Amino acid sequence: MIIKERMTASLEGDFVVFLIGMRINQLWKIHRWLPVTLAMGRMLRELYTHPELGLLHHEMWFSRTLILVQYWRSTDQLLAYAKSKDAEHLPAWRDFNRSIGTDGSVGIWHETYAVKAGASESIYANMPAFGLGKAGKLEKVGGRKESAAGRLAQGEE
């Protein structure tokens, strides 16, 4: 549903923005990149089935470079998931290193940003609930929240 009003997102407390993805370097080697893509799907299913692991929401884009923006409750939960012997991540990581390693066919990457409470701002206009607005909650823009500077200043109070 498209929300025609100007909205901003709020999320209580600290949180983590985790960018993760892969790049298909050799498109014809589907046997290399398809398993990586499928592994990410398994991890996302697991994370949504177990919200206590800390994933709040994700957005995903497909092209030659697959990009996921994930919102996590904490760095501790993100790292615990990455290291868990009982989760989908470690087997997928081992499989990648065994089958692809550094052969150049598929690239993988991630970036992690720890966000302190009140140190983020967002604006959405003519959009469905999206990104941080889905990880947290959407609020109408008004008063001090009319500008990016005002939305960022909310965390200074």
C-alpha cells in the first residue's frame, strides 16, 4: 500500500544496518552463483522463523550484484548468528570457501554499521512501508521532523 503522506521511521534503541551481497563475475557459471543465492534464501527463512535471533527486516535487490540491506537489533545478535554452529550461515560459508574460494566466479561482500539510538534519519514519500520504516515504525513528518536536520536532532534530546 502506497502511503501518500511524508513519513519518517523510528526504532527504539541502538540497531545495526548490515549490507550483504554477492556479485556474479562469470554469469555462465550458474553452478557457482546459484548455490550462493539459494543459501541466502535459507538463511533469511531461518532468521524470520526465529525472530529472537535479532533480524528485524531486510530489503533485497537483484542484478549482477545482489544486495541485501538488513536491520538487526544488535551487533551481538548479528555476530552470534554468524558464528552459530546450529545456524545456516556457517555451512553456507564453508561451502562457499570449498567450492568457490578465490576462483573469481562469484564475489561476496558485507558491511556493518552500528547505529546509536537517535543517530539515524529517514524520509519516505509516496512509498509503501520500506526499509527502516518496516524494521521499526512509521510516523508522520511534522514539527521538528520536517527536515533531515530536525529528524537527527530528535536523538539529541
